[in-house]
Amino acid sequence: MGRSQHPRNVAAAGLRAGAAPILLASHWYAGTVVLATLALARRFDRLDTIEVTGVLDEQDGGGPAAVADVARLLAAASAAPVRRDGVFDWLSGPDAQVEVTSVDGTVLPGQLVPILDVPSLAVATGAANVRVAFAIGESAGRRHGGPASAEVRIDLEGVDRTGAPLRTSHYLLHPEGQRPLTALGVALGVERLLGLRGTPVQPGLHTPEALIDPGYAAERLAEIGATFTDAHGGPHPEADGGQRPAA
């Protein structure tokens, strides 16, 4: 498992696909955002649009590897991948600028980012429209006198199992910032690769959503103090949307 920092690592995995199982977890919070989104998506029969936005607190940069990751993303973020009307595209300049709404309603300037969550979510759900963005600034937790918090907004649109239109908006929150979420993503990946849960992982290159059940990930998120909150303040369903298969 590794946060692949160089294309040679991916190339090596492709050329030696039978050598060992490798988890490519260079996703937001090591895959927990993708898994949380897929857990919420289980309410849908068809998912058309996924928009994920969040606030990265400027005082919650993590360790040297995390700081380097953010710097790399921002350096590359002159263009960001999106899926629009079923076609993958790259947006840059003003088209990549967005507004990010914090959980307390504060609006921050943000931008679309080149991150693996976009293709992972698009392929896993078949959604025709997918984009991921974040803003760097003061999180709601710190703004209200507490420590830096982690906050990710997940907006989904499609149809439910009766064929009726369905739109949901939730925040994935953690009062202690990004470290618990990233650590959980790493732990879930290691657990699978070591065979501590589920069937043995076959050699090859894998992404988090290919190995880890979203419903199980949602349970583990709750165990470490993360919460799913309805963005509109109303009641919200269980994150896993019902029964989940064993993984």
C-alpha cells in the first residue's frame, strides 16, 4: 500500500501486476471520502451527479507527507479532472474556481482539484457528472473557538428505488481534523491487504472502493467520532443506506 508520489510506481505495478496486491490510496483522506460518498449513495437506484467539496484548515496540514501532497495538488491544480455528461474533461482557470460552503454557512473561495476521487466515484457509480473541490482556510471548528475540524460536503442527485427524483446533501465531519480520517483510511486498507478482513486480496493494482465495503467504512467512521450531518438540518438516514454485503 502506498500514496503513490510518482508515475513510475504506477507503471511498475502495471508491468508486474502479478507480484503483489497494491492499494493506490492517493485519495482524499486515503479513501474515506470516496467510501463515505458510496455509503450515502446506497439510497439511490441511479446516481446522476456527485459534487464533493470541503474545507482544509490551514492549521491542520498534518505531517510532512500530507503537506507535500497538498502542495503538489495546488501546483497541479491549474487544471482539474471532472466528468460532465458522461465524458471526462479537464477544467482550468475560472472554470475551476468554485465556492465552498462550510457547515456553519460560511462561504470560502475554493477550486476543483486533480484527485483520484473523481474517476473512482465516476466508475464506481456510473454518475455522469462528478467533481471534487476544496478550499483552504479556517474551518468551522476553529472559527467557533475549538480545534481545527474536518468537514466534507457530499451532494448527490439521481433517482431512488421507486424511480422518484432524489437529492441529498450531507456533511462528513470530524472535530479533530483530518488526521483521524486519514488514519482510518490507511488502517482499513492495511486490514484488507493483510487479510484481516474479507477474502484474500489478489495481486494487482487496487483502489479503496474496490477492496473496502462502504457500509463497513461508515461504521468505522462512527467509531472514531466522525458524523454524517444533513446539510439542511433535517433528519438523515443511516449512512450505509441499508443492508451491506460482507467484505
